[in-house]
Amino acid sequence: MFTGLVLLIALITIPLMPPVKHYLSIPNKVVTVNNNSPMQVADLGSAVKADSVPNNVMKAANKDFYAKSPGEGEILYKLAGLPIKKTNVSVLKNKKVIPGGQSIGVQLHTKGVLVVGHHLVQNGGTSVSPGEDANIEVGDIILRINGKDIGNMQDVKPIVKKAGSDGKPLSITVKRGDKKIKTKLKPVKDDKDNDYRIGLFIRDSAAGIGTMTFYDPQSKKYGALGHVISDMDTKKPIEINNGTIVGSTVTSIEKSSNGTPGEKQANFSVERDRMGKITKNSAFGIFGTLDNTLTDGKYNKPMPIALSNEVKEGPAKILTVLDGEKVEEFDIEIISSIPQKSPATKGMVIEITDPKLLEKTGGIVQGMSGSPIIQDGKLIGAVTHVFVNDSTSGYGVHIEWMLDEAGINLNGKETPKAS
């Protein structure tokens, strides 16, 4: 029993001893950017030596290493010449992008037409819903009717009218999640307007406002919003065929309060104010390419980015528009940040601290999503969501995942454009 007690005490106390604690604190992998900043590594005392392998990380002091070029390497700890611990090092490209902050209008066109509801058709004294009878669900995307690809709502009406006149059912292909489903639907003549109906509410486009996050002048790629655009009725992500972003002018702001998120009111014209195209709508925002260089922000020169493990709790700033088209800088606090090894949303919790912004907006409002977050001269992420019960606080996404979604690879090679 005494021996067991000694072993138990040893198991508890040994990990708490300073040398052991330092050893256990050594990470198995470190990801850093090639920006001449030192990498802090554990100091295990004069008896333990740390060396870099191969030569893409350079030893500068006993506990500091400097990245030399993008690539993979190792830091090897040795005691009396024998290896005792290895840390894998990934050195990423020191990418610089121009931070945004501009208010943008968003126009999305769906793939096919989106089913957003059912309705009843009055026929011969009875009420029927052909679409519901055909087992077509809200959220389904109608891709093809009678073998013809459906691009917009205007494509649907003539096909329905002809099938109704001929007394024939429609052969419909819908996309539901990852599956394609075929069904038959027979149009019914509506007694009220003497026209043929399918009993479905459909939509082929969506519009809204948000904020530009970054622009890469080398590739002309951009990222905005920081979160997916979902249909307001189905609450499902919109699968886009194409889309456009345009410049917008903030006309007023409905102030947030706890339990009621506010919003920016803005004007934009798709025909007049086009900035670029949208090719991707993902959990991390919207992405595509701009027609022209982004130059009307708070910062017009490229700024380095920070990885999730480099973000610190403490002061930071956001860029956004409160009036007209003027991008302004406001103080916030990073309450917490989670170093993420793989793409994930909601990596940061932020709090608005700027008195001017709080007075004007009450905190985070709709339309502010995508506002770039800057800390220590680096772009670290974007505002994404507000807390419903605390409008002064919300979530942010780390910038490295938005860059990845845009097709900007930090490993030293550009990937294909967002699609």
C-alpha cells in the first residue's frame, strides 16, 4: 500500500515539476508566417539544445527561431546529443492583402429556382397544391423541367402553361441537399385567374448588404461578409449560379439593443455601382474577383495577416461604414481567440468598446458582417455575428480561413479562384 501511495504522489507531482512542465508544454506542431518575427520555443535549460532541420528555419538564440522561407521543417530537442522531442514547423507565405471596410450590396442568382413555399390553387370548388402532392419540399431547387435547364423564374411559366393546356404532367428534377430527385407534377388551372399553377412559391435571386473584408491586388480576389448567405424563408444556404457585388451608400442605422439586433440601411444600384462578381457563397463568406483595385478604404496599402495562433486577447480595431461611403476605424476588445488547426467559424469573441460606435449602433448591427479586424498592424479576421442577448459582443472569423476559401494559398502557391 505504501508503494502504491508513493507511485500516486509521483504521478501527481512529477508533471508539476518545472523541467517536466516545460517539456510537456512543447507543441507537436507550430504554424507560423515568414515575416521575420521570432518563434518562441520552450527553454529546457542549458543541457538541452534545440536545432532546426532542415534549413528553412534558422536558429537565432537558444529559444528563438526565425522562418526563412515557406515550407516544412523541424525543431529537434537534444539532451547529451540524443533526441528527446521533435516539433514540426510549417512556415507559410507572408501574405499581405488590403483590408476593406466598405459597405457593399450583394445580388445573388441561384442555381435553378428555389422553392420557398407551397400555396393552394382553387380548382372546381376544391383547393389543391400540385407541388406539395408531387412531394416537392421547401428548400428544394428545381433544376430541370421536361428536360430543359431552369435558369430563372421566367423559364418556368411557358413550360407550365403548355403542359397545362396539353393536359400533361411535368417531369421535374429537383436538388435536395446532395441528392437529385425526379418527380411528376400536373399543373392545375386556377379558377380565379384562369391560368395554370403548380402550387409553389419560387425565387431565383436574393439581395442584401454587408461589408468588404479584404482584397488581394495580385490576384484581384476578395472576401466579404464572413458568413454564409442563407435564404430568408428556407434558412438554407443559397447555392449560387452567379452574383454581383456593388458599392453601397449607408443612409441610416437602426440601433441594436439587447434581444433586438439593429441594421444598416443602404442604397445601391446593380447596374450602376458594380464592383465585381461573386463565385462562391460558403460558411466563411462570399468570394470572387473585383473589376478594379480597391482604393477607397481606410488603408490602401497591403497589410500582413496574422494566423489564429498569433491573435491575442486585448485591444483591436474594426473598419466599417456608419454614414455614406466613409470607412472609419473603431476600437474593440478581443475577449477570446481559439487557435484553430483546421477551418472553423466563430474563432473569436469580440466586444465593441468604442464610444462613438456604441452611441451610433448600440454594438454590432446587421450589415456590419465582414468588417475587418486589425490588431498590431495585422489583419486578423472579420466580424460575423452579434450575440442576441448582448448587442455589444459577437463572433469573429480568423482571416486565414477566409483567404483559404478565396483560393489564396499561404503555402506559397496560388490555388484556383473561388468557384
